[in-house]
Amino acid sequence: MSELLLAQRDRLVAADPRLSPTGEFAEGDGALVVEDDGIIKGYVCPVPYELGPDDPLAAFRPAKGTRWEQLVTTEPRALSLLGETAGSETISLTWPSADRETADHLVEIGLKPSSEYALRPAGPLAAGQASDVTVRPARKEDFPAVLELYRSLMNFEHEISAHIRPTPAAERATCASFDLAVAAREDNFCVVAEREGSVIGFVQGKIADVSFGMFPPGRYAYLDLVAVRQGSRGAGIGRRLVAGTLDALARHEVLGQTLWFNPNNPLSSKFWPAMGFRPILTVFRSGTGR
């Protein structure tokens, strides 16, 4: 198994040099696919989970299911058998986006891409048009407009993705993060786009140390929530908002910026790659989408 894992690590890094697989096994009991001659063809470590009603993450993923912490496979048949052996009603797996061959096999056994974790190297972004838009740090009096934009964003995501839904817990967490950002505490930030005295967009996030899975560890700016008012989209405001946010974050010594986006969202799936964000990890889930 160690040989299989190391070979897989080398293959994944060759597909995407940004990856940092550890080559170490996840903790917990696993499931194996073994041929009659004793040759191991696959391994997975399934971890059941359940999110409580007060967990903000329940707004973005199924409340109950099984998370595949680790997957090692050498052929499509082994992957199919692992799905039967270690499955549940809801399976989730985070996998390198560049490994298209495995992605195709995951789709064949019923898992679909539900979210992309994208990385943009540190550096400025040209602001483009929309020169009549001002990008500035959020103030306390901006809260009603930001909350309205957040609710509109969540409702839109819910319309196109069955696993995303507005919850009171997620809204409370967003409000708490806004308060921290306005107070400039704990590396939280919130930036708004303003036109003629009205807030028409915002970016909310946090500077944090990242260390998980195959992602390269380090300090990054995480863009948690990004929204532009529906009637103001398509005029370059989103680009100017993101460019202004990156300028505001330039004083932080980060390796880059990260965010999650929904590949089923017809807007974000085009916008973020155009801003220089490249998917590095994809979450595959069973039973998602509409």
C-alpha cells in the first residue's frame, strides 16, 4: 500500500506541481480491494460525519454522510468496488482537479463535482472598467446592504445546488465575521464596492494559515463570500471589486488568495478563472445538483 500511495503521489504532482500530497495514510479503518492473487488494487478510508443544526457548514454540505479521507486506486474497477464497499447515501471526496482520469471514473460511480477550491498566486489584478465604482473597507453602517447581498447570494446558490441552502447558523456566522472585519480583528476583512453612495457588492474573508489534504501549506487570504447586486452584474464591477480587495490585502505576506466556487454556477464558474483563480482541489459528492 505504501508503494501504491507514493506512486499515486508522484502521478498527482506531475499532473499539478502545486499539489503537496503527504504520502502518509489517513487515520482510521479502511476498505481494500484485493485480487484473488493477493494484489491490492485500491484503498479508501471512509469517515462518517454528522453536522448539528447550529453548525454553519451545514449550509454548504449535506448534514450527514461519509467523507472519503483517502483514496488510492490503480484502475476503474477498483474504484467502483470501493464505492460499493465504503459507500453511504452521501459520499464526499476532495480530489486534485487536474486528475481528469480519476474524475471521469468518479462520475461513472455516481459522484459529481460540487465545489472547486481555487488558488491565485499573490499579485495585483488590473481593475478594468467601472471607474465610477469606489472600493473601500466596509463600515458598520454598510451592514444592512451587505446582509441583503449575502441573502441574495445564498438564495441564488440554493436555486442551482441542492447541497447549498440558507441557514440561521450560517447567517449568524457571516454577521459575526462582518463585525470582526469592521473592527479589524483576527485577520478578518470585508471590502465593499460603492456607486453613487450605494453598496452594490462586497468581499468578506480572512487571512489564515492553511494546512489540509493535498493543498500546499502556508498563509493565504481566503475570500469566503463575494457578491455583486444582480442589476449591476456584467459591467466590470466584480473585477474592480476583486482588484480593490487584492490591493487592500497587499500588505499581508501571503502566498496567494483562495476561495471555493460552485462549478454548477454559470456566473462564478466563468468569472473566477478569468480573475486568475485556478482550481486545485475538487469536491465530488453523491446525490448533488438539481
